[in-house]
Amino acid sequence: MRLPSQIALIALLLTTGADLPATDQSPPIAVLWRLEEPSLIAGHPSTVLGAPQTRTASDGKAIHFNGVSDGLLLPVNPLEGLAQFTIEVLLKPETSGPAEQRFLHVQDELGSRALMEIRLTDEGWALDTFLYSLKTKSQCPLLDRTKLHAADRWTWVALVYADGHMAHYINGVKEVEGEVDFPPMLAGTISLGVRQNQVYWFKGSLREVRFHPVALASAALQSAPAK
């Protein structure tokens, strides 16, 4: 018997219009990471940098990063072998953080990278995403500094890639897109709250990360309630 969360994810994937397996096979299932305990993320032991803290509120738990020395390193690449993918992150940046902050960094053993960052100003923050393949020497940064979002509130962000095309979204709304030749990644590592070489620290909270093995349509992406 499938759990309710599994049923919900299957229903989510069926709305994408992407090619799905034959009816006698199970649809692709997203990898869901709920960030509650810094030392163990979705069954993966993490290397804890600094002292990221578990914070509990009425709407659930999250891990808070101080923007100076807190981060997590995990010896796993959730994008390994994927020809297309979607990364969704539920985050809450704070107004007092540094101008440039990296909250997710995936890198494989060749050096190919998938990055998700923010650029923070007094007026709000902009999403910055980046894909780079060492194999093809192809790269694409996506950033529009005019599209600003309020800090100190929960927001869903997403990076979607398929067939040489990438785009990023805020609460299910596409902001920027571009072209990049990004073949499947190899085994590697991921960091949360900081770049893997321990610069560009994130200040705020991360609650959930989802890795989908398909490129989700905008209607299937997560969205935080409007405030």
C-alpha cells in the first residue's frame, strides 16, 4: 500500500505531460528531503559545518543557517544519471544576510555543477541558478536582478532542466530561461547552506528539498501561500 505522500507525488508527476513508463511500471518518484536534523538528511549522514539549528514552528520544522559559518555537506548526488530533472526548495531568506548566498550546490566527480543561490538587496532578493557541464564545456547562469522577492517569508524556488533547456521559477511562476548542454551527472556530493568550498554562506532557513527525475511543468510546481 502506497503512503499518501507517495500518491501525491505520483499525481504531481502525471500532470507534467512528460513521457512516462509503460502502465506495468511505476511512475518516477521524487526524492523528498525534509530538513529537520542537521546531522542526518533523508537517511544520509552529513558533515556539519558550524552549528546549524533545528527550528520548530506551528507549520513544521526547518534548519536555520547563520550566514557566516553554518552549512551541511552530504556524500550523495541526487541528480546522478538524470537526463532531465527538477529541483524544488522551500526556503526563507532573512533580510540581514550577505549580498551573495548559495543555498544548494550539487557537484559530481568530474566537476559538473548545479547551483542555486540568491542575491540579496535592501529591496528584496533575486534567484540565481547555474548549470555547468565539464564534459561539454557548456554553462548557463540565470539571474534577473529586477525580479525581487520579500525576505523573511517562505518561498518555493525551482530549477528545471530537459533537452538542453533550463529555467527557474518562484512559486511556480517562470522567471528566466536559457540553453545549456547538460548531460547526466556522475556520482558526487551536495552542500546545503553554503558553496562546497565554504564561501557564500546562506542566512535563513531551509525546510524541504525535492529532486524529481522529470522536468515538471509550471502547474505541477510547489507554491507557497500568498501573503
